[in-house]
Amino acid sequence: MTYFLLALAVITEVCATLLLKASNGLEKWEFGIASIAFYCISGINFAYVLKSMNVGLAYAIWSGVGIALVCIASVLIWQQKIDGFALSGVVLIFIGTLLITVKSSVAIQ
């Protein structure tokens, strides 16, 4: 259940970030309000995750996967460019997050 809530926190945080971009500096306030709602949902889910998971590990997964997904989504949705260095960074984030998740002995308390 902890990993499900963490995945939900990541997905809602990514949606919030994408909605914030779509708000165009809050000119489109509807997207801004939706972004705030999704950030709230993400924070609530993350708070429940922290009841049973090490905070360092949970934050590494939440932020690492979130960064990677936002980078991928920005390329797909807004056709933003990504170069080899940025792609390498995203791959390293993914590998680091996977390594922490699979090999860490402090995953769930």
C-alpha cells in the first residue's frame, strides 16, 4: 500500500507541475487552481507514505521519478528539446532511484 500511495503522490505531483506550465504564469488561472489542488493531493499522499517509509528514501523516489516524468512529458506535450546530457541525467536519476528502491534495506519501516 505504501508504494501505491507513493506512486499516486508522484503522479499527482507530475500532473500539478504540468498544469502549472499550462497555466502560462497563472494567466490561465483555471490551470493554476487545478495545479494547487493536485499539489495538495500529492502532499497528502506523501504524508501517508512517510508514516511507514524512511523520509530520505521516499523523497529520493518521489523527486527522482517526478523529475524524470516531467522531463519526458515536456518533450511529448510541449515538444521541448532534450539533449544528450539531459537525457543522460534522466537515465541516471532513474537508475539511482531504482537502485535505492531495489537494494536499500531501509525501504519500509
